[in-house]
Amino acid sequence: MVYQVPYFSQFYEVIVFDRRGTGRSDDPPGPWTAADLAADIRRLMDGLGIERAIVAGNSLGGVVTSQFGLDYPERALALVIGHTVPYLWPLAREWVEEQIELALRGEPAVVFQPRSFAWEEQGPPTIRPGFAETAEGRYWATLDRALGRTPEGRVKSLQVLASWDLRPRFPELRRLSLPTLVIVGANEPQKTIELAYEWHLQYGNSEFIILPETHHAAAIENPVGWNRAVHGFLRRHGF
């Protein structure tokens, strides 16, 4: 959110927080679920005296955002769900399991997204090729604790993804009137785009945006385009 906070702070009061197990937040025992992480947002809002808010998140944050909208619809004004899916396809589940094994061994995460099809040698990169070698990429590498500041924290966050399946709650999405944006990058796995679109169709009041020439980390890769797309959605709904 480094590139989002300065922009959106011009128009809204913006609050970002360290998800459990990251930054300076507590790292409670696991396993965790998306419902646990959504409840953390509600408790944060309660503590800050915030009745309702626009809730946004990318990747695992998008999972938690969707869960929050279902569990606490009365506390949300709108939802922005970025770069994630409503459930894992088989190869994505394998990918998460591989990530868990890497975390257990204390090894860094892979820099490629899941394969969509068995015939693919590997999935698309998380961010544009060559980014890691740039000064900006080296800076981001020093902050790469998005899933947890410890291997154990990474595992617990990845287990949230491993257990994620929103299909049983699809009927509730159709009844949800919250303005919802589902946004993905054009260079994400094909299955991510397909399932995100399927997700969008389940909501009663949603928009679907594919950002051209971007990958999973589109908010870093093309912050101007990402910010413009999200802000445009919010303005169309009166925010």
C-alpha cells in the first residue's frame, strides 16, 4: 500500500494495519481462518470507533475483505477485492502446499504464481520480469514479510489460503448489496482471471476490472493505473 496511501489520503481517511503475524501485530497460535482475520478488522474498527468503512485488500487481503463483507455487511460501505480467487483450483492448492513446505524449511517464497494448466512448466511471475533487479525491487525485497515475519507466521497465513473456499456462501453474495470491485491483472494466471470473474458474477452489485499489462502485484507494478481504477469505482458509487 506504499503507493496507495499517499494517493487515497487526498480523498479519504486511510487506515492501514499489520495483519496478525506481520509487522508489529501479535502472532497468536494457529491455525487461523479467513473469519479470524476478518474479525481482526472488526475489532480494529471497534477500537478506533469506526462504524463503517470501505474495506480493501489484495491477495490474501482480498480473501479477508470478502470474508469481512459477508460476516459484517453492516460495517462495510464498499469492498475492493484485488488479485485473488473465491476458491483454489487443484494446481493452486498444490502451489499453496509447496509454499507451506518452503516456509517450514525457512526458505523464501517462489516468485511465480500457480499454474492454470498441467501442461504449463510454471505459472506467470508475481511481478514483471526484471523488477527484482531494480532499485525499487531491491527495496521491496527488504519488506517481503507480507505473509508473516517468521516462518511460522507464513505457514499460518498460507493455511488460511489452503482452507479458503467461498462456494458454500455464494447464495449470500447474491443478496449482498454492497458495492464491490473485483480487480485482477491481465498477466495473472488464466484461472485467477476466470475465477475472479465468476466471483464478480455472484455479487449482487459488483464491477470487474482487468488491468492491462500487470501481474499479481499490480498495485506496485502500475500504481497509477490501479489507483485510478479503484478510485473511479468508488466515485461511481458516491464515495
